[in-house]
Amino acid sequence: MDQKTRPRKGQTGRTGRKAPVCPPIGVLLRYGERTVRVIAEASGQRVIIESVDEDGRTFRSTVKWANLVRLEGQLF
């Protein structure tokens, strides 16, 4: 038997971290100081978000899931 491929006793081979989860489509989140809406899932743990700039124009960009934060308290 090849002992190198089997995990040691007491180890499951998993790390203590949870796997990141893509935010649901349509949810409102915080990206920096902006409030954004998730439009679609992209590759590489990224999502496409939509936000409004100071002039009222909407634009889309791609950001990593880790940089999105839940909204705190009230929206406005």
C-alpha cells in the first residue's frame, strides 16, 4: 500500500475554511462606498455588478465575491 496518498490518522484532508459562496443574483450589497446589485456570476469567483454613478448613469463591472459586503441596517 502507498501510505503517502492516505491522510494521517485524525486528519480528513480538509482545511478549516468554508468554501466561498456566490451571492444570489439580484441581491443588493456594498462594494466599497457604493451600493450595488449583483447581475450575474462570472468565472474565477467573480460576479458582475451594476451600480449608479454620481451623474445617474448605470454601469456594470466585474468584482471578486470577497470584496462584496452585506448592507448594514437601512438602505437610505
